[in-house]
Amino acid sequence: EPCVNRIKKPPLWTRMPSALLPDNICILLMRIEEPLERLRIAMEGVQQLIEAPFKAHQAGKQAATTVTSVGTGLTVLALLLSWVLHGPGAILEEWFWSAVFICVGVFCFMSELRFTRRCVVALRATMECAKCLDARAKGSFGERCAFFT
């Protein structure tokens, strides 16, 4: 009677006939099949935990509230820890410079927006229109420039 250990079949997820695989690869695949299955089940559980806050039902809303509360708590804890370690002046200075750099970055990229370009064109047109109206109010070109009289 043949020994059960000598029967080598690769796992079904390989989708390959055992005749095409060398013996050592078949043995390796049979050894890692069970840990891979446990890993897959664990990853499904993690995925369900990650998806929970985005679900529309009551449990999803509760999970979203929990995630928000934990995130807020960790942020406050990090702020307090930084306050204790570096002092209040360092944190205020860091916030100030962060705000300045963010504003500068936003203003640098705002020039590329269609809305900003339209505002610049509208402002330029308004200024040129005001110049023309002022020039008309002063009189004709000949009256304004002594060169032509």
C-alpha cells in the first residue's frame, strides 16, 4: 500500500497540474498552503474592520464615531506631549511657520487656477477701463498733450 506522504498534489490555487511542477516546489506549496489560508482569513477580518466606518447602517456610524474619537484623542495627546517636551513657545512658533508655508504654497499654486486667471484678467480690464474713462474726462488727446497743438 502506498504511503500517504508520497502523494503530492499542489494546492488548487496554483491551477497547475502536478506533472509540470518539480517535487520540491510541490512540497513547498503544500507546506505554505495552510499558513496562506490563515493569512487570507485574517486579512478578510482586517478588511471588514477597515470597511466598518464607511457602512451606512448603525454599526458603521458607531464605528465612524469611534474612529473619530480615537483620532481626536491621539491628536490631543500628541499635542500635549509636544507641549510638555518643547514648551508652549515652540509649538506656537511651529504652528505659525506651518501656516505661513501652507499659505505660500497655496498662493503659488493659485496662479494656475482658472478662477484666479479670470480674476486677474477682470482686474486688469477694470483698471484699463478706469484709465480710459479718466483720459476721456480730461478731454481730447490734443488738449492733453502740448506736442500736438
